[in-house]
Amino acid sequence: MAKIVIFGAGGRAGRRAADEAARRGHQVTAVVRDPSAHPALASSGVSVVAGDVTDAASVAATAAGHDAVIHAAVDLTAGEFFTAASQALVEGLGKAGVRRLVAVGLASIMPGPSGGPMMDEPGYPNEYRSFYLAHAAGLEVLKESGLEWTYVAPAGDFDHEGERSGAYGIATYGDAADRITYPDFAIALVDEVENGAHARASFIVQAHP
């Protein structure tokens, strides 16, 4: 059993990761901005605490005594959020003595069929390109750190209403048409925490063929 901190545990990916980790018997600390806004998390057998993934002191205090961190936090309104979060995680986890970090990624910045980023593929929607680039900047911070990080991205997008099938696939490049459910994506996140098969690397998760 591992002690796992999940930042952004109130979101879609983070909540499913908390459920999956608890299902496997791990001790889960779910970090949200306002614990009172997430009563369902508290009733699912995990410890719910307030924290700020963009504040290194908060990260250090929350992560102390844990074995690994899942970073599933997101902010669609703040352009510097992903860079700030990565910087705080690098500093805070260093202070806490925690090296293992699994981060929820974005398909847009993963390799597409041509080998370049998905966002540069012909016809790929780019109205949110600034968001894609912000995600990429956050990843660069992790790459330059001494953390044992892994960046896990969906091949395309999420099936928001889909159920847990219990399986997923690993893709060589992204597929904009692919849809994986949040519960199945969470399996990949927790698998990576447990086995560290992609340490200091990114990989792409797809719906099971």
C-alpha cells in the first residue's frame, strides 16, 4: 500500500484517480481548494484536505510523509497556472522528500501521426492553442527537474459519461477521434504510480481496442 497525494482531486480526472487508488487499498490524500465543496470525496474513504498546487509551501506540507503524487489540477482561466504548478511541485516535493510525480497531460502537445505535436496536425482545432502551450510550458519545467515524473495524456479526449471498463491501451501517437473514459484513464494513472514503467517520460493512453 502506498500513500498517495492527489492535487486537483475535485476535478473529473482527479476524482476518478482518488476512487481508483482507494479501490486498490492505497492511502489517499485528496487535495482541493475547499473541502466543504466536496462531501462525496470525504465519504469515499479518502482524506480530504485544503491545499494549493501553485504554492510550494502548501505542496511541501501536504506531501510530507507520502510516497507519490498525482497532479490532476487544472485552471482554465490562468495562463501561467501550469508553469506555476510545476515550479511549486518541483520545489515543494523536493522539500518533502517525495520524488514520484504522475501528471495528467494533454493530447494536443503529444506527437500526432506526422510526428509533430497534435496541435500542429492539419485540421486540429486551435482555438485553445494558448492553453495547449501553457500545458507544454508546465511539462518543460518537469523535464528540467530532478523529480521522477511521468506525464500521462489521453490520445484524444475523454468520454465524459463513460463507465469503467477496466482496461486501456498505450498509443504511439495521438488520435483526435479517440475517447477514453475518466475511470479507465485513472487506471493508467494509478498503474504508473505503482509500477513506474514510464519514469521521466510521457506516454499516451487510449481507449482499449
